[in-house]
Amino acid sequence: MSNAQLPPHGNTVYPWPLWVSGSVHRVKQGKHFNVTTKSFCSSLRCHARRKGLSVETRVKGGTVTFRFFPRDSE
């Protein structure tokens, strides 16, 4: 699980190299990200698409659990 803490506001830079490793990460709104969970999940999907990956997300309250993985070749 990710323990990286982020700045409280501003142009937040997420630790993408850590997050795209294939491990499961659990982050909390207000501690690891400062946008809505919907917006955060959208950022995860956009990053996955840019990197040629897929991402699974689960939202429970203000907590998002996610994992990046290789996109299936079609």
C-alpha cells in the first residue's frame, strides 16, 4: 500500500512511477489527493491510457483502492 503523502493543495504531482508498479495501492481523500474520488479515478484512467496500461479502481467512501496492469492486446 502506498504511504506517500501529498502537499495539502496546489498543483499536486502524484507518485506515478510508484503507483504504476502493478501493486495494489489504497489512498485517502484529504491525505493523498484533494479532489473528488470521481475526479481522482478519472486521473488514474487518463494516466493509464497515456501509458498504454489499464487500471482497476474501487471506491469506498473517501478511499480509493487501485492497481495498474498491462492492457490486454487485442
